[in-house]
Amino acid sequence: MDAADPSPLRRFVVAKHSITSIFDQLLDFVKDGSAFVDEAWRGDDLGQVAVEEQSLEMQSCATKLSTIREVLLRRHMKVAFFGRTSNGKSTVINAMLRDRVLPSGIGHTTNCFLRVEGTDGDEAFLTAEASNERRSITTVNQLAHALHMDPTLDSGSLVKVFWPKSRCALLRDDLVLMDSPGTDVTLELDSWIDKFCLDADVFVLVGNAESTLMNTEKLFFHKVSERISKPNIFILHNRWDASVSEPDYIEEVRKQHLDRCVSFLAEELKVVGLDEAPGRIFFVSAKEVLSSRMQRAQGMPETGEPGGALAEGFNERLREFQMFERTFEEFISQSAVKTKFEQHTVRAWQITEAIKAVMDAINIASADRKIFCLEEREDQRDRLDFVRGQINRLSDNVKERIRKLTDDVAAKVAAALSDQIRSLPVLVEEFRSDFNPTQETVELYKTKLLQHVEERMVGCLAHRCSVSVLRDIRDAQSHMIDSVRPLLSLCVQEQLSAPSTSFELTYDLGLAALCADFHENIEFQFSLGWTALVTRFIGAANAKRALSGSDPRLQESSAFKDEMVVSIATGLVSVTSRASMTVLVIGGVVWRSVGWRIIALSLSLYGLLYLYEKLTWTNVSRERALKQQFVEHAAHRLRAIIPITSSACSQQVYKELTSTFSRLTQRVDLSEAELEGNIRQLSFRIQRLENIQRRSKAFRNRATELETQLEAFSVQYLQGN
């Protein structure tokens, strides 16, 4: 193989870089998806959009991908060299590496497994299996000395040799070469296979062209075939340069070796077909190739042996070694890509499918939940519109009912108060108290009388009006509550209480204030006296004004009707005064006509009547006169306040009912606020669900993109190889 030729091993390197990049993207994607699913699962207010099992599955996928990625970073092509002791395994490896990396030749036998791989540093070093300590090596002799001087190394030990990639092109492409002790030095073949061979992509059996395959070599590969399905095996007949000494038998010997190896690969191991087996068998001289390549690297002519001329047939053996290298590199590159990456690709595919299933489930669940929230929000909006419309109609209805009820209360109170005014004489007559015409006693009497009358009137009004009015109020309040209850939410309904029973209708007549100007007249007055007659004719107030003379200023300030009455009374008095002489004249005429006896009798009767009334004018008469005067005065004043009192009662009812309805409307406002809050909450929840839908779709699309990359990788590197 020429150094200038592009190495087929680069295929593995490029494939590894490609699949690692895909897994890096997939790992970041799964971590983001895991955080998304965990967020959706923990969003309790969204409902069962995601479940804990989905979150755990995403976390499991992330863990698996992280593990696979670490494995991929350590993946490399591995070729294991086996054969009997001193068959030239180390020399073959050195020839492939184009440098004396491993100890070989007389006195140097590999006593343990040597793993050769590249390092980015400029210095070679080795590490033993039991320790990570780096031991620097600069020459092959140092390496050989280090291996033979370590007493802890045996045939089952592993030593890793790290050789600078800058000094060996073959090691730059993630290739690991495993040298082994001779298969004839141990019986622990099973442990060798389990420990060092299960991850090998290619096995190279290095035989000795001077002898045939031995049973120990066959036994080893039979055991390998039992543990690995159809292992990839190459057979090198090393030291083929020895055939130059017997040119007559070279082809016959070659054919014998070839037939036996083909039979071993195709018929005994059955790892390849009869037509493919010859392509796995090569006749080489590793020592010649190594010397030639080292001389070329040093700018010396290629002689095949140090200090000698080219051996006969060298070029042919060199070409066959190069053919082995080319075939080996093409085969191991294709095989390693398939064996190292195929299962991981399939696993990645399974993970993306699982993630797509999770995202589809979340998308469907969020869509269903979104539909439910949309329907619920629409119901809440309809409910809010219904409550607002209903409370407006109910407000108008309640206002009309309150108006009718207050009008009815005003009418009831007015009628009851009018009846009480008509029965005022009875109420006054019922009053009993000590009476004395002294000023102090009369004032105390009037105070008690006022209290008695007001208490009895208020009691009668309450008896006639309060019961029916309170019943109407309770009915109205119950109607309000029953009408408002359907408009309230359940939690507000629980706070709704029964109508209050503390309301009482009060009747404030203020009789003391009304009668504050009442002045009784309990002085004796003859019933047929002139003052009594005038009073009986025009009324007490007008009579007093008439008898005391008219006052022009008072006449100007009085009402028109009173002026007319006073004018008539004054006229009568004036006429009487002027006719006094006429009376005397007429009296004289009567005296002459009827006689003095009749006149005397009339005067006697008049005098007796006066005397009788004078004698019967006792405290009882004075009390009766006071009560009669009080009844007239109080009745007049009470009639004036009938509209005021009835209006005051209706206002009490109005305030009670409006305050009740106001409290109920406040409850309705709370329910409206609750509905509005629910609508806002549902809108926010719908936005979050829509966001979850968008993100789940984006994650699913991203999973599909990664599957496309995996498909492209599979088509390019795995299929048809």
C-alpha cells in the first residue's frame, strides 16, 4: 500500500464522527425533551397532559444516550493477531506500522497481550493493566526491557502501548492492533477470548509458511467461532521468502497451504464461502516488508534485508502484503462501521420512535385538554352573560316591586293613622291621672297624657300595620334571595344567609313636639254667655280675635278666609252695640206686652242656669274641658303629619329592601368576579396548552429530522456492506 493512497480506514473515522455528531444532537434533544415533559407533567393545573412514566422514560432515554455516546467516543477498529510463538506476529504488526514498534526477532517473544494504539502526544509510553502509571519509552529495546523486567506480567495480562500518531499513519485512523502470546503457550484460551477478543473486528492468524496449521491454532479459532458469530479471519503465511530455496515446489506448497486454509475457513469454521475464502489467505514475508519500508523511510535503497540485495520474488511478496493491507483495511473499515455502529444506530432509532410516541401522546392529551378548556371557557362566558343580563332584569323587577310595596306601606300607615285620629277621643278618655288646676299639676298631666296617647297610637299602628308589612318584607326578601341564588357560584351560595329578622317598623309621631303649642283654657265660661255664643258660631280662635278687636296688621298677614270670618264677627258686635238702645226699647215693648212675670221668670231661669253651671264647674269639668281641647288640637296636628309619617314608614321599608338587594348584588358581583377570574385562568391555561402542543410538535419534527440523519447514515455506511 502506498502512503499516498487514501486509506480506507478513513471511512470508519468519518462514520464515527458522523454518528457521534448525530448522538450529540440526539442527546441535547432528549435532554430538552425530558425537561419539557417533566414541566408538562408537573403542571398540575393543566390536568393529565403528561404522566410520570413519560418523564421517567425521557430521563431513561437521556441516560442511555449519554452512555452510548461515551461508548462511541471509545470506539475504534480492532484487529487481533494470533498464532504460535515466533511465527512473526509482532513483525507483521511492525511492517503494517512501518516502524519497529514492538520487540521482535531472536530473543524477543511476546509474553503478554500488547495493545498498540495512537496518541496525540509526541512521546510514546505504555501502561500496565494493574496500574494507570505512564512509563515512557523511546526505543523498542526499552519497550522489550520494560516488558521482560515486569514480574507481574503473564500471558493473560494486557499492556497498552501508545505510539505517536505523527510517527505512524496507520494509527491516525482509530485503529488498534492487538499482539498476543503464542497460542501454544497457554491452555487459558477461553479466558483470552472473553477478555480480549469479543470486541475485535478482524482476526489475523499468522502462520509459518514452513509448517502447516497446528491443532492449537485451529482449536483457538474454533473457540472464537463459538463465542462470535462468523468472525472475520485472515490467514497470513509468514516467512514465505523461505520458499525461494525450493523454487520447484513453491507452487505446490502454496496450493497445499491454500487448500488447507480454505477448508479450515469454509468447511470447518464456516465463516466464509469457498469462493470467498481464497481472498482471505496471503503469503508474505513481514520481515522483508518491514526492512524495505524502513530503508525507504531513511532514503536508502530497498534491499529486503539490511545490507543485502533484494531477494528473489520480493516484489511479488511485497505486492501480496500490500494487497493484504488494502483488503484488510477495506474489510475492517466496512466491518467495524457495521459492528460498532449498527446496534447503536438501531437503538437511537428506537429512542427517537419512543420520543415521538411520547410527544404524540402529549400532543393528543393537550389537544383534548385544550378542547375541554375551550368548552369550559365558553360555558363560563355564557354563564357570565346570563348572570349580567339576569341581574339587570332582576334589578328592574325588584325596583318595581319595592316601589309597589312602599306605596302600599304608605297607604296602610296613612289609613291606620287616620283611623287612630278618629278614635283619638276614646284614647284620651281612657287616660286616667290625678288632676289639679294648678300650673305644675296641669303641665305634668299634659305630659302624661301625651305619652299615653302616643304609646297607644303607636301600639295600634304597629298592631294594624307592622305584622302585614313585615310579612310582605320577608316575602320580598325571600323572593330576592331565591331569584339571586341561581346567579351565584356554589361557594358564594354557601355564604348566603336567610333574611334578617331584626328589622322593625318604627312610627315616630313626635306628638310632644306637635302639641308643644297647646294651651288649655279651663276657666269657667257660661254656655249661654256672649263669648260662648260667638265662639260656638265662628270658632274659638276667630272669636277671640273678634272680641278683642281687629288688628289691621294681623288682618293683612292672615289668610283671606280668616279675614272674612273676622269681618263678619266684628260687624255683628258693632251692630249689637248700636242696637243696644233698640233692645231697651223692644224690652220695654215686651214688658208692656207679656208682663213682668214672664220676664222675671226668664231672668230667674237664666240666673239659675248660670248658677248651676258655676256650681258644677269642678276639677272633673276642667279635666273634661282640657281633654276635649287636647283632642281638637292633637287631631288637627296629626292630620297634618299623615303624609310625613306614612312616607317615613315607606322609606324605612325602602331602605331595608334596597339594602337587602344591595347585599345580594354584591354577592352577584363576587360571582361575576369569580367567573371573570375563571375565564382569565382558562385563557391562560389554553395558551399554555397551545404552547405545549407547539413544542410537542416541534420536538416530534426534530425527532423526525434526527431519524432522517440516522437513515442517511445507515444508507451511507451500514446498508449493502
